[in-house]
Amino acid sequence: MTNTASQPLFETVAFIGMGLIGSSMARRIKRDGLADKITCAVRSEATRDRVLELGIADEAYCDIKQAVGDADLVMVCAPVGANEAIGAQLTGALKKGAIVSDVGSVKQSVIRDIAPHLDEGVHFVPGHPLAGTEHSGPDSGFPELFEERWCILTPIPGENEAAIAKVKALWEACGMYVECMDADHHDRILGITSHLPHLIAYTIVGTATDLEDALRQEVIKFSATGFRDFTRIAASDPTMWRDVFLNNREAVLDVLGRFQEDLMALQRAIRWGEGDKLFELFSRTREIRRGIVDAGQYFANFSAEGEDRKSDEKSKKKPAE
Amino acid sequence: MTNTASQPLFETVAFIGMGLIGSSMARRIKRDGLADKITCAVRSEATRDRVLELGIADEAYCDIKQAVGDADLVMVCAPVGANEAIGAQLTGALKKGAIVSDVGSVKQSVIRDIAPHLDEGVHFVPGHPLAGTEHSGPDSGFPELFEERWCILTPIPGENEAAIAKVKALWEACGMYVECMDADHHDRILGITSHLPHLIAYTIVGTATDLEDALRQEVIKFSATGFRDFTRIAASDPTMWRDVFLNNREAVLDVLGRFQEDLMALQRAIRWGEGDKLFELFSRTREIRRGIVDAGQYFANFSAEGEDRKSDEKSKKKPAE
């Protein structure tokens, strides 16, 4: 799924933020010639120097306005809590006809925080590539990150169709399957599939962290499958996830409430020795796994360790609709 | 770590139960010549026929007494809820000097349910190999399952040292690192590292299962990293896990209570927008991950799909003490 067009999709793409997602996109764009030029704005001089050293942007600045002036696509790749401040920098800074997009894990708040700042004639196509690892920073990116995964776009009704199509084409060129939906629907689904699981993983690893020292050492030493998986999830970027929970509060609290009720019911079943209730639930949950395996949602298989990454060669089929 | 002794470790090993763990051990014993003969007792005629068809036992019975009469090692590999009934079958059925061991995920209940049934002169060495996948049944086993993982033995104080050493040697020949500890200590550690994570995973997947149909379909379609990992854990054998929770009730309820408190605190922080509290926890949890990565606890990396399995070639070093 490489870009085979004779023309690049964009002249200049400007990234705001060069972490895991931004630097992976930049690497993919460079590798496949999807844009003529990449610029970026980052927060620190150290990151700016590192980005240039890695060669993943042609120009790098610590100032947003400098980075975005020539861009026909501005890709906001920062924690969603930074959007309000970023949006304010975009006012009056963009070419007419420029497209602003983003990669945030929450979509209603992105629209709330960025859209009001954009000038007439600038298009806005919020998006969320469902891809990632627990690593962060410009060194953690790699061009295959998005391969065979879903990207959800949540354009505001009435947005310019050509702009939506261009953003869609870019993600497809990065290897993704793209689907459009309303921002609130996105936030509800991701609250269940991603935000709640991360919250739970952070909590359980936190509970273990608070154990007395000797016991904690043994928990680390003998960490079994379940816990080990949770620690990987709970090693994700703290700033990004703080912002996700603060900005998808309603959806997260709703599903968290359901989860708490269900957990209480299980706790009671254990206390009273109600094996039939446990067995019934443990059998039902196998079904949803089968659904996921059938839907072919196993594209990338990232190793838990360091920088090692593997792509799963087994499931290159398109996921079920 | 193949057995290089000129003599097999045992003449006859009898398995009670031939699921993932039993059939993996049997395959390893066969492959490396760790015993002269393997017998087994399984519950159904279909499983008995399948075990013989797979060639992983020399003799297979639906009757425990028939399977164990000649054994110098009896390995109980059944869900821990079956131990009381299995123990009763062992009375008067074993050779003098025979060793009984097991692979159950809870150790106090195993001692409670099996030890009283064993005749004078029969040795008892309860054990728990910390290895597994979400698959079950005799077809799911493979000889590399135990490679580079921990096995915990919980012999009763005063047990015959030679018997403990023989069981230890078998697990080491299967590729494991072996450590001894008290059964109650084992149950507390595993309650944290394995039982609670499984309970949480079952709960969250159950919460998703109860969603209205259209939303559930989208949750399956767009299942992201966190949720996908949970569904794999929640696809584990329902009988085995029901028995674990019923038999490690106190330790599970204790750590579950701590978890609930911690989750309530996070829920409150989200509701009141206390970003600093979220950030503080999310940063602390990265530390424990580092501890686990440093401890080298990443030996096997089982793919999430079907029968596909990969071993992680990266971390063959011995885990930190």
C-alpha cells in the first residue's frame, strides 16, 4: 500500500509535536515521498536538534507560527491538553486552503479546542489513527506503525469533501483503513476499547507499586502473563493519558461506572463461592474474543521490550466490516 | 537446557489431566527422553483417543487408578477444583516411594485437598509453573511452553529432600528456573500478579459484552491495544479460572479491595479534573515496568492468534534474583 502516484499528496506538511505518532508519520512520508517538504514545531531546543539529527524533518522550530506558514497540511500530534494553546497559535498563521488535522485520542475536545481558532478558508479534519506502542518521543517512531490498522476521521458535518479526501488519502498511503464517524461516537467507543483499559492497567500496576517493598520485589520477579501485559500498558506516556482522561471525562466515567458494578458483582460471587456465576461470565467473554479474532484485528505485534518491534506477518487481510 | 543425563529422570510419569500444561509437559518429556513411559488419566473417551492419536502418552485411561499404579511420578494437571476427588482416587493406588506433584495456580488449597489422601511413603511436592497461553486442551500444548520461565515449588516443611530435588530436576529439564516458597506466600503473590489481572480482564470484557449490539460490534471492530490484550486474557479456560477464584478467595478479595480503593481515587480525580494526581500515578507506574524489564521477565512471546506461537529470542538471560 505504497503511494504510487507520480505526485506527492502534499507540498509541505507541518507537524506540531514529534513524538511516537508524529515522528512515525514523518518517517513514512519521507520514505514514500508523500510530501515535498516536512516542517515541524516542537517544544524544546533539544527535541528540535534531535529531529534534525534524525533527518525526519527538513525544518524544525520551537515556534508554531514559523513551522506552519507554508504548510498545506498541519498535523497536530501533541497531547490533547495542549490543543487550546496550539489552536490559538494557528489563528492568522495559515495559508488559505490549508488543512488542519490531528491524531488525538479524544475527538470532541479537539474540535472544541481547535476549531474556533481557525480562520475562514482553513479546513479542519480531526482524526485518530488507532496505532501506538508504549514508547514515546521522536526516537520511538517507525514508518510501519500504521500498517493495516484503522484510522477514524471525525470531520464536522459540512466540512469540505476534498479536504477530507486528502487526509484520507494520506492515511491510506501510510497503510491504514479509514472510516468516518461523529466525534461523540468515537469518544464513546474509544472510552471502552482504549481509555478504560488504560485506566485499569494504571490502577492495578499502581496497587502493586504500593505494596511493601519485599512483596513488590517478588511481584516483579514472578510477574505472570496478566500482570506483565498490564505493566506494558501502564508504561504509556503520562502526559498524553492524563489529558485523555481529563478530556473524555463523561464517556470514561460512564463506562467506568458499568465496570465497577460488574466488578462488585464478581467480588460478591467470589466471596459467596458462587462458582456458576463465575463460570457463566468466563465463558461469555470467550465469545467476544472470537469476534475480535474473526474481525482480523491483529495486525501489528509489538514486542514488549525496548526498541524491538515485530510486524505480524500472519494477518494481512482487510479487517471485517 | 536439554536433559543430558544418560538416564531418564523417571521410569513412568502419570498425568492426571492432559490440557495445555499436561500435554506440554508430556511433549517435552517425550522429546527429551526425560521418562521411559508416560501414562495418563483423562475425563472423556474422546480426549483419551485424542491423546493416543497425538502420541503424547503411551497409555491413556479414563480411570485414575489404572493410570497411576506403576508411576514413580504422578503429575496432577487438572483444574484445582477437581483436586479433592482426584486425591481420593490416589489413596491406596500408588507405589511406595512414588512422588505426587501438581501444576495448580493455587497452592494452599492443593495441599488441603490432596495431602490428606496420600498414603505413608508417598511424597508430595506441589508446584506451579508460571507459564501458559489462553488456549486449552491436549492439542494446545507444545514442548517449549516452559522455556526460561519460573516454576514455584511449595513443599510442606519436612518433605523428603530427594523427592523435591527430583521434581526440581524435571522442571529444570523442561527449561524452567525453580524456586521454593511457602504455599500461602505463593498464593498472595499470584493473587496480585495473575489472579487479579485475570479477574479484571474478565470483568472489562464482560462489561463490553453487555453493551447494546451495534456498539459492541464497533468495539470489536475498533478494538485497540488495551482492550485487545484484555480479551486474550479473558479467553482463558473458564473452569480453571473459576476454580482459582473459589480456592484463593482470601488473597484475591484482599488485593481486589486495595484495587477498588485505588480505582475509586482515580475515578474521583477524573471527575474533579485533578490532572496532577493522574500524572503522578501514571509516572509512578512506569517505574515498576522498568523493574520488570530489568528483571528480564520476557521469555516467551505468544502471539494472540490461533495456534501461532513465537518465542522471543531476545531475552535468554537468566532472570534477576
